[in-house]
Amino acid sequence: MPDWLMRPLTWIVLVWELGFPFFLFMPALRLPVLGLGVAFHLGTGLTMRLGPFPLYMLCLYLPLIPGNAGRARQPA
């Protein structure tokens, strides 16, 4: 991976990992932070030999999804 891409990705992952529990308490950031976590765990699952760990982590995100995020809007 090129160095110009590795540096910002390293900082993004570092901020995400340290701030994850705090970001979950901010409703506006909850879904973007969970989306970044899904991308992170899918990426590591596809590029590293971690066994089923990424799948376990993705399953542990399910209770963190807000209650109405997956529901379709009802027509008015």
C-alpha cells in the first residue's frame, strides 16, 4: 500500500478505535462510526488471517444499531 494512503488510514483507525465508545453516545455519529467499523472489520477479515474474529465483531455491532435504522419509512 502506498505511504500517502497508509498515513491517513492509520490516523483514521486510531481515532476510531479510541473514540468508538464516546462516538456511540452521539446520535448523529452513531451510524457513520458503525459503518466505519463494518468497513474496518470487513477489510481486516479479507486481508488478514484472523479466522472468524471479524464475523464475531460484526455480530456484536447488531445491538448497537438504533431501533428504527433498518425499518422502511411508512407512506404518509
